[in-house]
Amino acid sequence: MRAGASWGWSRRSGGELTNQRTMTGAERPILIAGGGPVGVVAALALARQGFEVRVFEADDHVNEAPRAATTHPATLEMLADLGLVDDMIRRGLVARTFQFWDRSSRQMVAEFDHDVLKDDTPYPFVVQCEQHKLASLAIERLRVLPNAQVHFSARVAAIEPFDDHVEIAVDAGARMQSICGSYLIGADGGRSTVRKALGIDFEGYTFPERFLVLTTPFDFAAEYGCGFRCYFSDPDEWVNLFKVAGNDGGGLWRAVFPTLPGEADEHVLNEESVQHRLQRFFPKPGPYPVVHRNLYNVHQRVAATFARGRVFLAGDAAHVNNPIGGLGLNCGIHDAVELSGLIGRVLRQEEPEDVLALYDRRRRPVNIEYVQQQTIANKKRLEERDPDARQAGFELLRRTAADRTAHRAFLLRTSLLESVRNRPSPS
Ligand SMILES: Cc1cc2nc3c(=O)[nH]c(=O)nc-3n(C[C@H](O)[C@H](O)[C@H](O)COP(=O)(O)OP(=O)(O)OC[C@H]3O[C@@H](n4cnc5c(N)ncnc54)[C@H](O)[C@@H]3O)c2cc1C
């Protein structure tokens, strides 16, 4: 295909096909590969500025696997600007505090309270809202905007970047369609086709152990006084425990455990082993009811660049990390919002196109400093084997929680507010 050829077809929501041969510049839609939470939030942020947006999602439905839930204050501020936060609070749970526990003694070590941030943000709490609810809320909003389309069962199979536009090949089952856009956002997850098509390295490593998520309605707050977000330190088997609302609002607890390297799926997921893990964590009479059991590979990786020409990577396509601290999706939403702002300024001709270089210049270091570093440190803290270092870590947490200034500084960082407030201005 020669550079400058701008042809292609896209399906409007009514099913009608529109030829884009005559479209130029800002008239061409912005294309988004991936209808996960980052892709649809990016789409909403762009569509609300009046731009034509098309999202292509490989799956035929929103993925409901238990992954992200914790949404931090900095992200709530952004989602409020997109008109999503009230519904997230309605469909999720508000958690003002989080706790560190010593698993072996089953004693709480320290509690942190976002209320110390009440002069820093209108949202001095996190919202535990499952990521599929956020994705569905954003898609509901997109469905009523005439300039936005979300296509399911539409896998982006190939991309071809040009100087003044991008073309993608979309596998929509019956046939391959070629679509032409002004920009392409690759929000197609950790195995990103877009990132691979551009030959961008995904630098970092994969942990030898996997993370097991067991979901139960058993009420750890009523029985053991656990808060809605608890981190249990243990040299042999740390645990993260979270409460989410669940689809019916009745409340579910997700317990996240590391598996042993090389442990087979059948061994980890069978009923006896699941019950054994939960009973060892908090013994109780009778078996635990378990509604979901999910295993995840876990990585710390960052793309060598987040942008090439008119193609950008956002969310897990650009960076992946262990989920301790609940930062991956939050950072992905920040990518989506920042990128949408930059593209908007260029398409409205408020800034020259080279302002888009700020996206990689800002987002990549932010991910490394605030997400990679914190999540690696969080995991180390929970699995510390040296008894003196463990006790010193506990003491530091207690001292930090007891001192209001240190408490606030700690939360400004863990909540990503610091990463947003420290952002340099565009020019
Ligand atoms: C157990 C666990 C707990 C977590 N908890 C948290 C948390 O509390 N807070 C937090 O911030 N983060 C958390 N995370 C991380 C979070 O789940 C991810 O960061 C988040 O899913 C990233 O969203 P995304 O939209 O970038 O990617 P995804 O959610 O992976 O979505 C990508 C989408 O792209 C689609 N796709 C893939 N390839 C193509 C293609 N070629 N064409 C079209 N579509 C395609 C996929 O079907 C998918 O729907 C957790 C992760 C795990 C595993």
C-alpha cells in the first residue's frame, strides 16, 4: 500500500458502511485497538471533545475476569471530568482506609486513612469498582454519542502507519476490513498486537510465580475486622485481601495469593487445594464458598517507547506490573486522559503536532517512577524473609502512619496524586 493512499471502510452503528477515501486530516476518525477499560476511557475522552472515534474490540463482550478494582483519588478526579465517577461510586464501594497486616500473628500493623488528603483532592478515598463495570459505563456513554462507535468481535490484525494517517486491518469474522484513521491508540492489553506490529520491545521480566485470585462471599470484615483493602505480609505466602461490591451489590472478597513456581493449574485450582489455602489464611468452620478462581501470569515490563509516529500505546499495551498497590489500570487511565488531551489540542490546531512527543516523554518515566518502582517495592515488603528487615519494615509503616505529615506524603505517592500534581505543563 503506498504512502498517502487513504481508503478504507468503517461500519457506522446502524450497520451502514462509510467510504473514507475522501476524508482528510481531522475528519478521519481516531482509531482505538482494544475495548478494555483504557481503550474505552480514551474513546470517551476524545469523543467528548467532538472527535470521531472508533473502538475495535477483539472479544464479543466486556471481559468480567476479576482484575482491577481499586481506583485511586487521582484517577477519580479524571473519571469525574468524564462524568463517570458518581456511577462508579454507586456500583462500587468507597474505601477510605487500607491496612497492612502481619499474616503469621494475624495482627494489623498499620492503617492508612485517605482522609488526610481531604485538602488535596475532592476524593479522599479509593473506590473499589470492578474494571468491567468501568468499561461498561464508558461504553454506555459512547453508545449515545453520534461521533463514537464501539465494534465488538473486531480484532485489529495489522497496522500500517503513514506520515499523515494510519491504516488498520480489522478481522470482523466474515471478512477483513481496512480502516483509515488520523491516529491509532493501541490499548490492546499486555500482548498488544499494535506494540508487536511496530516492533517495540517490552522490556522487563516475568515473575516465576503466578498470582491466584480466589473470590468468596465470606465476610472477612464481620469475622476478623479486615478493612476493604488489606495487605498481609508473610515470608512464605503473602496475601492481598479486597472487598468489591459484586454484580448484585451483595459484596465479594478477593484473596490474592502467590503460587509456587511451576505449580500446575490443576493443583492450584482444585477444590482441596483452594480450601487448604483459604483455611490456612483464616481458619473457619466448614468450607469457604468460592465463586471464582483465577490464575494470572505477572510481569514488570515497560515498552521501549509509548509512541511511534501517529501510533500510541496506552495501558497494559505500554506497561504491566504486579497488582500489589492497585496501580496498573490507574496509570493506564492517566495515559488515556493525557493522550486524549494532547491529541485534542493538535486536532483543534491549538498546538503544533510535535506536542504529541510529550506523551512518551512524560508517561514512560511516570510509569517507571510511580508504578514499576512502587509495585516492585510493595511485593518485596510483603515477602521479606529476613526477620529483622521485616520488623524494621513494620516499624517504618507504624511510624509513617502515626505522623500526619509522613502519612500524607505516603498517600500522595500511593494514590498517584503526586505523579499528577508534579506533571510539567505542556509548553
Ligand atoms: C489480579 C489483578 C488485579 C488487578 N488489580 C488492579 C487494581 O486494583 N488497580 C489497578 O489499577 N490495576 C489492577 N490490575 C491491572 C489491570 O487489570 C490492568 O492494568 C488493566 O486491565 C489494563 O487495562 P487495558 O484496557 O490496558 O487492558 P485490558 O484490560 O487487557 O484490555 C485490552 C483489551 O484489548 C482487547 N484486544 C487484545 N488484542 C486485540 C486486538 N488485536 N484487537 C482488538 N482488541 C484487542 C482485549 O480483548 C481486551 O478487551 C490488576 C490486574 C490483575 C491481574
